[in-house]
Amino acid sequence: MKEKPVIYQVFTRLFGSNSKSPVQWGDAETNGLGKMGDFTQKALEEIRELGATHIWYTGVISHATQQDYSAYGIAKDHPSVVKGKAGSPYAIKDYYDVDPDLATNVENRMKEFENLVKRTHKAGLKMIIDFVPNHVARQYHSTCKPAGVRDLGEDDDVTKNFSPSNNFYYLSGQAFSPRFSLESPDGSVYTENPAKATGNDQFTCSPDSNDWYETVKLNYGVDYQGGRTHHFDPIPNTWTKMVDILQFWAGKGIDGFRCDMAEMVPCEFWQWAIPQVKASHPGITFIAEVYNPDEYRNYIHNGHFDYLYDKVGLYDTLRIVSNGASASSITYCWQSIDDIQDHMLNFLENHDEQRIASPYFCNNANQGRPAMLVSALMHANPVMIYFGQELGEKGMDSEGFSGEDGRTTIFDYWTVETIRRWRNNGKFDGKQLTNEEQSLRQFYQTVLTLCNKEPAIREGQFYDIMYANYENQEMDTNRQYAFLRKSGKSLILVIANFDHNAVHTKVRIPAAAFTHLGIPTDKGMMKVKDLLSGKTEEQTLSPDGMIETDLEGSYGKVLKFRL
């Protein structure tokens, strides 16, 4: 049976943190620190029951931190090139190591990871981790690399700004001198000479605090300062090192990689690397963070990625529709990528984006429900939620480096309050949640479960009926969005109401939909079930006929017709 991937992204170190009163810029002892062991069998089974098919553990590979693990043979990172007390999970420090923060027993961290893989699979979930290919921590050094593996930069000729044989880009004759102090509280000063190019393509020795200054860019054979010329033959040294790293983690039994800023790495690398990994590990999934629509088809067809973020299309559109823009604009989103729709990953939240319930998005978690109906049910492609989204997490804490920005921090030690209460000391019974939070979680569970329970949603045909309703005075196409899904003898009508108020509406089902989807025209009056509420209503299904119904504010209906 075909599966519609439903991904539950979780920031691993925050999931099990239990501090009831974390403080700004607090350390791990004060603010709490979740472990891999907090993902108990019960926890994973509850995530599976939510409707998830996959879990993406964010921040598993070892990264730069201000936490001191030198007692375990792990070199300390200079605090001036670490963002936050905990550090960014995208400033990789050792590609072959598990982040020590996540281990109950630091010396046993890889075994704990392997056990997490087993528990995840036992719960019926597939496991995704990050692969960060574009940049590493400024003080990258692998202490856990397999025997015979040469470290990144170990054989570089640092006198050359660019060489296809180098793993990094250098600024010869220039010391790293960013536009902020490199002195730590203990008086020590970070030094780097020659300076290396910064991760967000800053080929300068003086990045500022808004740059990815804690990282250095990896060299895949593109000479950015020499006219962006490509040097891919012979295969650059970085390519072989990175495919070895992918093979290493794939060998641990994981099911997929979410590839950070994949479009900052030449597509030719992915074209070369992904088939090798898939040949060794059939069925492994590659998800790319690509934001340029002009590159979508390149990274899918040539780069061999399974899925790409649908960020600048559907996400951005649903965000503005949730705040008053016309719902009819959603139609353009699927039309613009109709040929690659199955390869697009839908989401409303992730670690980079502001929370739905924050003042920066909807300011109310319930007002994100119609967008979730569209994101999850419109096509057979994957959908993702971010932990706490299902509980209305606001992300409005001022944690430290992150600041109060409507996002859950990835840089600081902290406790996510809604998740802490849902966990309820490992019971995972939700008894500490408010009635509103419980109701919202039930909504998400219903919607996400429908993704694979209903064949019409999981793999059925899609038909947008907005065009037939623009002149329909009984439906506000600026505030309601409606579409059909069809499989076998099951027809589902989804109506998302972006209006905050309850409405009575009549939705026209065009005659062309009957022809295109093969809907019988002689069904007449029938009992129809709303898959959200479980309630039934009587409707007449006929070509160019109307479906008349009531919709709650910021909600919708998923009406199932048995043909």
C-alpha cells in the first residue's frame, strides 16, 4: 500500500527538558536538557498515534557548544564562535559523532543512538536525521572518524584561496576578524589565520553578527571568487568525504536525510552522491531544503531528491491567506508545480519558521486549522508538523541568543512548556494540557490520521473546484477554499474556512468534475459524513449542483461521499 509521509519534526534536545522555570541564557543544569532516552517506547507510540509515519530528529550529529565535554576527549569550543549556550545544530563539529548533550551516558552516546533507531522502528515510525552539507563549525575536528578517514581540512593547502583538493575556502594573508569581539569572558581570544569563508557564502574575513559566523563553508569544487567556475573532474575531495559520511549514517539503519540548505551545494554533487547511497540502502529518503523555484526540477530530476520544501509557494501563500489574503491564490500554488507536486513537502511550522500561535503568524493556534486542512489533505505528497504545533505552542519565550521572535530556540537550553505538560513526567497522557490544547491536538490527530486512513487522501485524484465558484454568490472564494479528492467509490469534499466567523455556504460541484473523476451522476440525496466531527448530513450530489453546509470559523469540513 502506498503511504503518504506524515513527518513529525522534533528538536531532540528540547523534547525531554522538564524545567518549570528556565531562565534567559541559562545553562543545561538550570534550563533542562532532553536526552535520546526521553523518546521512550510510549512517547514514540503516542507520536505514531498522532498520525505520524516518520519522525525527524533535529540536531543529532555533534555540533559546537559552550558545554564542556573535554573530560570525554571532546575539544572545547571557543564561546565567541558558538551561537547560544547550547550552540547551533547546524554548526557541525564532528560528522561521525552523536551530540553528547543527547546522551544519558556520554561515553555510550553512539549506542544510545542505535537504540533510538530500534525504538523508533518498533513504534512503527521511520527515522530521519539532518545532514548538513554546506558548512561546519569553525573549529571542526572529528575525534570519532573511522580508522583511515582523513579529517576535513587536514590535507588542505591553506596558501591557496581555492583549490579543488581543498575542503575549505581560505582568505590568504587575512586573519579572521569579524565585526564583533572574539574575546570570551575568561579573556581568551579566538584566532583563525588564514580566515576561512563563512557558511552563508561570505568570502570575507569580517562577517557580522547576522551572518553564519559560527560556520565555515565547504568547498565542492566551485570557485566562487574565480567566476563561479566548476572543477568537478576529477571528483573533488569534499565529494568523496561527504558521501562516506552519508553512507556511515545510512548504515546505522536510519530511513532518510533532511539535507540542510541543499541548494547551496552544487546539484552535480547530489546527482553523483544520492544514487550511491540509495544503491547501498534502497528505500532511503532524501529531503532537500531548496527555496529557489527555478531550481526545483533540477534538484528533483537531476539531483535525485525525493522531496523539496514547498516554502515559497504553499507555505508563504497559506500564511498570508490566514491573515486576510484571498484563498483563491492557493490555486496558483499547485498549478505552478503540478508536474512535480508529488515531490513537494508541505508544512506550516519548522525550526526556522515562526509558530502559528505567535503574534508573528496567526496569534491564535485555532486560526491555523484551515491552512492545516489544505496543507495536509490537498495532495498525496508529504506533510510535516513541528513538535508543539499540535498543542498551540507560541514560541514567545526570550530564551537567550534566540530572543523573543515567535520561534522555538535552536541555540539555547530551554523547556518547551506545552511539550513538558503533554509529556506529564513520561506518562504522555496530556492530563496537564488545557481543554483548548487537548482539542487542538485532537484536531491534528484526526487530520493527520486521515492522510493514510482514507485512500482518497492518501493516493487519490485531486480536483480544484474554485474556478466553478468565483461567480457563485453563495460562497466567498476569498475566505473559503474547496477541493475534491477521489479514489474508487470514495469522494471527499474538503472545505477550509479561513473566515474567523461561522458561515453558511453553498459550494458548486462542476459537471466537469464528474467527467474528470468518474463520479456517478445518479446518486441523488445521500447521507454524508464529516470526517472531522463524525457527524452526518444529507446532501445531493449532482453535476453543477450545490453542497449547502455550515462551517465553523477558522475550521472546515471533510465530507465523505460513498458512491
